[in-house]
Amino acid sequence: MCSAPPRAYSDRFFLPLGAKMDWAHIISQVDGERAVTFDASVTGPTSPILAPVLRRILRHELPPTVDKLIALAKRTGAHRPST
């Protein structure tokens, strides 16, 4: 039995004082290669305080992390959909 790779997934992280951070990841095919897009949202009573702080952190930390993920995908051939 052959199963197709996932096309979307989500993660939820519980933050201090009742807040939650949800990540949605969408995997699609663009010009014969895989593309991953994602969205992060913070909800809950402390989200007005936490969201700007997390935005600053992610703006700094996320680009190098994504670059490492892309490099790994290219080294392993995972950036190209299997036929």
C-alpha cells in the first residue's frame, strides 16, 4: 500500500497564561518542486502581549531556520516530488 505524503499539517503550542500559538503548514508543488508555506497565530488572553514579542523573535530566528530546512531538502532530494 502506497500512501501519499501529507499536504498540510498543523502544530499547537501552549504558551504562558492561557495563550496558544498555532502553526499551519501547507505543502504544494510549484514549478516541479515542493513549496512549504506556513502561518502562525497567537490567541488567548495574553496574546496582545505575547504576539509582538514572538513576532520579533521569529522575524530574527525563522529565516536561518528555513534556510537550513531548504538546504537539507536539496541535499536529500526531498524538494522534488516523486513521480
